[in-house]
Amino acid sequence: MKISLGLPDMVAFAALPRRLAVLTATRLVFLTLALGLVGLFYLRSIELQAVTLRVGMALLVTAFALTGLYAAWLRTGRALSLLADVEIVFDQLIWTVVVFLTGGASSGAVSFYGLSCLVAAALSGSRGALVAAASGVVSYSTLVMLLVSGKLSPPTDQLEIIYRLNGDEARFHLALNALVLLVVALLAGTLAERLRWTGGELLLATQRANQAERMAALGRLAAGLAHEIRNPLGSIAGSVGLLRAAPALSTEDQQLCDIIQREANRLNDLVSDMVDLSRPRPPELGSVDVARLAREVVDLAASSGRSVSDVGVVYAGPPALTIVADGAQMRQLLWNLVRNGVQATDPGGTVEVRVEEATHGPELVVSDHGAGIDAEARERIFDAFFTTRSHGTGVGLAVVKRIADDHGFKIDVESDRGQGARFRVRLSKVG
């Protein structure tokens, strides 16, 4: 499975489950009012036992039953897009029965088809509006053809002359209403997409502002802590180095020193990541041999941390490949990806760093053989402070994303649960 990460084209202005819940809740009220209006204007002179009234009451009961089924389906949280389509189609079928009861092809209730297109557009955008228009045209056309052909008789308590149409009149009504529904669907769908886009841009801008505020607070915190943390870390690392040189140190004591050294390095990396994330600087672009840089990072990773003992780090690719980038930031990006891969890989596994030429340009690929990343985590893996590991901080990959965005690089994450992960960075070649 593959996901491409970058700035989203748009963000939905409201969650589908919430819109479905609102629609399901208001459907009962609307249907009751609609059928009440139909009864007020069309059925005042009809006796209680009239066919139209009995069918109308049955329709109301059916609408209540369908709403209950919709609510039960909604509670499952599954196949909600299909639920939206089902609701739209059945709404149009209900309006078709209302049209049949109130005059057939010339009934004023035909306008309800257009109302369903508006509701569908608010629910599912352009796709929902087109589904509503198509189902409305099909339902209405079927009703008119059945009435014209005589296969469906008008209600016995209605004036038959109202339902009587010749071929030309039937074609006129069919063409007119199909055109109206198509126009309504296109306009409603376009407006819904514009609202979705505008709302998404506003939400994205708000998220960016909130993120900038968090980064500013983090910057102030990191600036205050970096000096205070790094000084004692340096003292700890130096003391442990001297301690390890003692000839009388046992094997167990040396292992404890290794643990202290490793954890001190991890804390130092964390402080560096926090400073890099909270105080970004614009990249200073120049020619960078990414193949050489990758080999240097692999050599460094292979001689430090877990990779010394139980995780291998290897390089594959050409001896040289020049790109346009900030050398220091690219080194940080690659180091964070390698470190993330080492942390995710089980003992005995390997992290591979590969530089290659693709059809669209050079790529930097870091692959691990860890547990993989599920779909939900892939959506947030580059968010600051989001992590799937109990000992992680969620800062390193956020730095990777920020550096890639500043360079205009695109990151693809390919992963299947239990099959490891592959981070692919699309680079810019010199010239």
C-alpha cells in the first residue's frame, strides 16, 4: 500500500458521518411536513378511505421505517458512502410516489427531485448531486412512461384527465424535468465543491496557524533547554568514555556504560530534532553529491547505536549523483530516516539506503524490515509529536517532512502491516 504525502488539495468541510446523522434526523420532520402540505393542498376533499390518502399514509410509515434502518446502518460506521447513495436513491423513489399521488407528470411535487439534488450535493458533493439527478430522472421517466402506456392507472380518487398525456406532452415533461434536474445537480455540485474547497483551505490555514504557534512555543522551550541539557549530556558522555577506558572494568560494567552512552546520544538527538523543528531556516541550495552523503550517513549509522550490534545499515546505488539541495539539511533528513528505520527494525534486520535514478528524476529510498505502518498511522506519521512507538517522540519524521517541503521534494510512504516500510524522497537533479 502506498500513500503520497504533501499539502492536501482540499480538506472536507464536514465529516460524512455527521452530515448523514443530520440528514437522517431531519428527514422525518421534512417528510412529515411535506406530506402534510400535500394533504393540505391536494387531499382536503378526499374521504378518509380514499386510495391517495391510504397510500400517502403507507408512504409515511415506509419513510419512518427507512429512517430507522438508516440510523442503524449509520451506527455501524461502515460503507457510509454507500449509505449516502442509498438514502439519495430512496428519497427520489419516495418523491416519485408523491408525484404519482398528486397529479403525475404535471404535479408540483416534481420540484422535490431538485430539492433532493441540493441535499445530495451537501451530503456527497458533485457525485451525490449526479446520483440524485440520475435516480430522479430514471424514476420520473419510468412513472411517466407507465402512465402514458396505460400500464399504471391513476389513483381512483383522482381526476383521470389530470394524468392523461399524449406523446408530445409526455416528451415535453420528460425533457424539461430532466434538463432542470441536470442543471440543478451541476450547480449544486459545483457550489458544494467550492464550499468544500474554501472550507478546506480555511481549515488548513487554521491548522497551519496552530502548528506555527505550537512550534513557536516549542522553540522557546527548546532554546531554554538545549543548553541546560547538552552540557550535562556532554559531561555524562565524557565521563562514561573515561570510565570505559579503565582496565579493571568488567564486561557487565562495560555493557552498562554502553547503555548510558546510547541513551545520552538519544537525548542529544532529541534536543537537536526539537531545535531543528522549532527554528527552521531556509535551505541554502547548492550542488550536493547525495550518493556520497548517503554513504557517509550509512557509515556513521553502522558505527553507532543499535546498528553496531543487531541491525544492519547498508547502501545501494551509484558512486555519485548530484542534486540541488542544502547539504546540511539533507544530511539531517537522511539521518532521521535511517534512525527511524533502525528503531523500527527487529534485531537481525537490515535498513537499506538506496539512491537511484527514476523516470521523473533521482530518488532517495530508505527501507526497513520492521512491523510496518497501518493506514491510520500513515495519515499522521509526519505530524509533530505523533509516534507509534512507546519510546518515540514523533519529532524526527516531522523534521524530515519540514526539510522536504522547504526543498520542494515529495515523500511517498509505502508500507504493509508486518512487511516493513519504505520512505521514498523525490529529489531535484542539478541541471
